[in-house]
Amino acid sequence: VSALDNLLRHLDGVKRTGDGRYIARCPAHDDRHPSLSLREADDGKVLAICRAGCAVDQIVNAIGLDLTALFPPRQGTPGEGAPRQKQPFSATDLLLIAGYEAHVAGVVLADVGAGKAIPEADRLRAREAASRLIHIAEVAHGRR
Ligand SMILES: [Zn+2]
């Protein structure tokens, strides 16, 4: 069972809109017309986007799942499992670290966007956050 099929089983008002694409009623808000779009990426990960702006963790939590539900099951076809075991972090770890670093980067970027001067300490911390986020993106794409 793919991650997408598993998610669809927990959702109401599911409609297929194309190859590997579905819409459903968002479980995280009072959704009368389906506003949650779901798509399976080539690597088996699920991209879930609510048009009302619900965060993806709210969506999976609302149906009693967590963020790992968006990732393909680890016991996949033979040969698929091997590269994944090289990953130093679990999917959950990566999301937690990425979320934290994204928060740090977002705070500094908000100041940049507002035209404020950035203190040296914040600038260095933002550089560290940027390097971690890039590393996480590479791990998530299976490049390391
Ligand atoms: Zn929603």
C-alpha cells in the first residue's frame, strides 16, 4: 500500500482528478468543498496542499496520523530499501530539524524583508541555518 493510498483511506470526499492526483475534504478545517489536493511524487512521497492554508502537520494530525504518513513505507520493494538505510536521520528527525531551522531563517528573513539592520550574531546564525537547510534538502532528495 502506498503512502498516498493509505492517506486517502482516512479522508472524505476523495475524487481522482488525474494520474496520481486527488482532491478530498480537508480534515483540518470545516471544509464543505474539497480543498485538499494530494499528489504522489515520483519517489513515493505525498504532497498535500490545502487551499485554505492548513499546515500539513495539522492535516495529518486531524486524521490521527503524523508526518511520517507522507513518506513511503520503509519496507518497500527489495533494492529500494538499501539507499534509504544510509540516511543518518529518520524522516521525522529531518522534519523537526528543518522546521526549527526554517523558523530561525524565517525570523532573520523577516527583518531583512522589513529593511532592518541584521546584528552580526543573527547574520552568522542565519548562515548556519542556511547551510543546515541545504544539507537537509539534499538528504531529503537522497543525494547524500
Ligand atoms: Zn484545510
